[in-house]
Amino acid sequence: MLGDVDRDDEKRLFLTKDRSADLVWAAVLRFAPAATIAVGCFYLIFQRYEDLTIKGVLGAMAAVAPSAIALAALCGVVSLLAVSCTDLIAATALNARMRRALYLPWPRRLLGGFAGSVMSQSLGLGVHSGAAARARIYRANGVKTYQAGVFSLIALLGFIGGATVFAAALTLILPETLALFFGVSEDGVRAVAFAMLTVVVSLAALRVGEKRTFGGAMRSLCAFSSIAGLYLICAAVAFSALLPSGAAPDLVKLIFIVAVATLAGLLSGAPAGIGPFEAILLVFLPTAAPEAVIAAIAIFRLIYHTAPLIPAAGMVMYAPRTPAVSITTGEELRDRVDWAIDVSSDPDGALAFLGDKRIYQPRSLSGFAMYGVSGRIWLMLGDPIAPEREWAALIDGLEEEARAVGATLSAYGATERSAEFWERRGMSVAPLGEEGVLQPLSCAPDSAEGAARASKSGEAPRPAAVIRRHLPGDAPTDALSDVADAWSLARAAAEPGFAMSRWRPEVMRAHVIFSAWLEDAPVAFVSFRRAGDGAAWSLDVVRRADDAPEGTVRALVDAAVRSAAEEGAGRVSLSLVPFAGLEGLKGAYAAIGARLHRRFAASLGLESARRFQSSFAPDWRRRHLVAASPIAMAEALLAARRLILDDPDQDWRMDRSPHLPPTVAFRQAELASPHDQRGETLAPARRRA
């Protein structure tokens, strides 16, 4: 047996040696063509310009005016900003061809585009060096090495295609300059330019796939052409400024020359295109002194290739890693979330089962936080479903996860209890709106406080409908779905979600439902989320048919409040009304929220929701929006709107935290004993004289 082990080890050793040799030979073969081209170009240059000396080049460099160098540096900054945008387009093009799209916030894509382009152009090896840089910068976003390679290939080919399209378009518009330069007819120049455009457009059209249309491919090509055009224009202006006065040709001709030299350098694979770049510029600028051209090229390389390497290398070296915290997933996550909700006094925990949120649950903690992703905002809903002693650890971990992928953590609907916690962390906290909260025991009809509330709000009319209560798992979801579908069709709008439940029968099985019936058909219903310890209820889904009697929903809520009191619940939330109750508050955020409420309250139904809650004379409690900065506050508000109204598909998100499918709600419903689906008929509340 020992002999077998030795032979296995020897075999692995030989494989390792063979693999190392393969890598060495691959590197040699990859560099060999670029090195050969560079050496050949420099040999031809020194053969042609025998009088060219290093001393002469240094003297020409010293003669360049500081103002010219400053102008070239400014052009270099604009050029680098332009090529940084290549990854914005490359991500769109790549996602159109992938089953699972890459989640890369735009600031992270700009960093990847900058570092990848600088490494690709300055270090050479094209796709390889750009892929290595992008793989490091995007690693925390879940981007694999092969995906970074495809990313770099799209960016490089897009830039080359865009530069070709830009040069061809410029030739079609201004053919006389190049015709005179080459000594050919303008029609011949136009024919060549048109052929170049046809080839590039045809190649782009061949990449149209199942999810990518021809129009999308052309939009990407136009975007790459704009980026390449801006880069080449700035590079030509910079190079013109570095040449002696009168040595530079007109700008159109110089743009074309720089474009040809840049493309030749990229295709050669040599670092910074060394060799072909110099040769082409010297050939196309025969009237300029060779020392002046080489001096301009040297300063140009310092600005465009050497200086950007420092920040690009820093971005690559210090790119964030995926956090090391162990995250709960799979069946274990379902069990932990169920347990956390069962011991929590926050009814909002049940919203984790909607399937539209990510769940962050470290194995080292008992609670969890839920959040949605929109753009570069991670929007946490409410407070963490955890003991307060775990809040700091949960938020620290979630913020680290967000920063790792280039996102920003915000919170929607934070309670008064957590507002001070967020402020101590240096976050901006703004009033978002108010929710009406009832104390079920004090709202009982026989209590003094209940009588005072009733006299203040007025006695609502009692409908003729029969009120029934359905325990979790016992509601006739097929019949209630008819009411929900009719409600949706009448409004012709998507159901709001994220901060409240959409009508999903599988989710509703975990709720207590109160329904109103006329002649064996439901006409309205409301659902309530219950905290695991039973201390709090929260109004969730409200649906009514158009033929429901007046006061039906009020009667359903009254019945729910009485049931909550019977079960010993301490509070019943009537849900958050965004931007309500902000009039008269100090601060810019409150003023903006109050203005939004005046502008949109009627159209969004906020006014009727506030009026309905006011009829119960509740205690008003404020909820807050939390963000890292004023700009992030505006982004968080827009993110909340998208998450609530747009029902985004979260399956493709590349952050580590999973989302629970709606079927997890069955776990809570399994505890309910089977009842008659007609539910328990409730007696109407006793009327007062």
C-alpha cells in the first residue's frame, strides 16, 4: 500500500510539473508575437532614423510647454473616464446572453471598466490582463473568472468595433482630408469606409441571441462608438498639444492616425501598444522631426498609461472580498426564520415569506434581517427580527455585505424604537409616515376608553354581511381569490408588495383572515399577520368587491380587534400610511414628504387610507426612512417605490443572502388543526344605545 501511495504522489508531482511547464510555455507563446512585433517595429524605426538619439528625445521632451502637458493631462482624464464606461455597456450585453444576470451596481462597473481598460492597454495581453483585473474587482459580486474573461472580451471587442465605426463614420463625413492624404479619390475613401461599417455591423448582428434583439445590439454598438470616439478625439487633441507648433496635421487627419495607431497597438498585444504605435505615428507624420514625435509619444504614454496604472493597481489589490461570515441557507434557513418569528413580538417577520426579499441570517446569531435590492440600494424592511442585543451585529454584517458588492444599506419603515439606534451609527433618519395603532383591550366596547373612542369617531354603519373568522390554513382561498382578482381588475394596477403582502394563497395560509359573506359568497376580506408570541397583530391584505355593503371593511377590522383582545394581544397596527402626519414637522425631509403627500395622496389612495384609520381614533406612531446620506435618502425612496409597486424578480441577484420561497409559509400553517373552510361565524358587536 505504501508503494501505491508513493506512486500516486509521484504521479501528482509529475502532473504539477507538467502543468507548470505548460503555463510557462503558454506565457512565452502569448508574449512572443507581441515581443516580435515590437522589436521589429523598433528595428525599422532605428534603421530609418539613424540620427535618432536618446539625448535628442530628452531635449524635445524638455521643450514641451507646461500648458501643453496640462491640456494633455486633462484630455487623458476625459479619455479614461470614457473607457471606464465600457463595462456599463458590456454588462448589459453580457446579461442579455446569460441565464443568470450579473448584479453589478454602476459605481462598481465604472471601477471595473477603468481598471480593466487600463490594465488591458498598459500591460498588454488584451483580454487576459483585463480579465484578471475585473475578476478581482467583481469577485464579491459573485462574478467567476470565466465570466470576467467574457466581460473583458466584450469590452475589448466593443471598443475596437466602436473605434472602427467612429473612424469610418468620420471618413464618410469628411472624405476629402484622407483622400488628399492618401492620394486617392473621395469615392474610393467612402467605399472603404462603407465596407468597414458593413463588416462591423454584420459581426454585431451575428451576436444577436435569444434575449438580445438587433436593436439592442445596435444600441450597444452606438454606445461603444461614442465611447471610442470621445477617447480618440481627446487622445488626438492631447497628442497635438504635445507636438511642436506647426508639426501636427489638422485634427481630422490626426484623429484617424491616432485611431489606426491605437487599434494596431491593441491588436498586437504589446504593453501600451509599444512598437506599432510609434511606427505608425512616425510613418503618418513624415514632416515632423522624429525626436519631437518620440518625445510626444513618451509624454503621452506617461499620461495615458503609466500614471493610471497606480490607481488601477490599487483598485485591483484592495478590491473587496466576499465577507467571511457564514450565512444560513437552504432548509436550515427556513427552520431558523420560523424559530425567530415564533419568539418575536414583531408581526412584520411574516413578510419574509413573500418571496420578494433577501434574508440575512448569520449562523452565529438567532435573528435575521430582510431586505430588497433595487439598483445600488439594499433596502432593509423595518427593524431586525431579532433581540435588540443582536441588532448591532446584524446591521454590521449586512452593511459589510452591501459594501462588498458596491451597494449602500438603507432601511424603510424603521420604528421609533430603532431610530436612535440608527442615529448613533451616523445614519440620516427622516420621518416617512405614520401608522395607526390600536390597543385591543382598551378598544373593547364595554371599556371606558372604547366608549370614548367610539363617541369621538362615530358609530360606523353595520353591514348586512355575515362576518367569519378563519384560522391559519383554514381560509377558502379559492373563493377569496375571486374577490382579490376582481379588486385587481377594477384598479388595473399591480398589487403593492414588499412592505405588505400581495394576495398569494400560499402566503395567506399563515394569516388570520376575516371575511364578509352575502348569500354564501364572499364580498370582502382582511388578513392579519400575528407576532409569534401573539403580542401584536398587523393589518395586511384588504380586498373588497364593488357590491360589498358600506362599512364592510370597518366591520371586519372591528371583528379582528375583538379577536385580538380575546387572545390577549397588546396592539393592532392598521399599517403604515407613507408621508402621512408630516405637516408642521421641522426639517427638509419632513417638508418634502408633506409636499409629496399633498401631491399624490389622492391618486395613490393614501388619503382614503389615512381617513379610514382615523375613524378608529388610533394612536399615531411614526415610521422612518434611514439612509447613509441625503443622496442615498432619495435613492432609497425611489428604491422603495420600485420594490413596492414593480414586484421585481429577485432570482438573479448575486448577493449571498437567499430569499425564502412563498411556500415556506406552509410551515406555520401546518400547526393549525383542520377546520370547516366556512370559518367561525362571529356575532356582531353589541350596539350602544
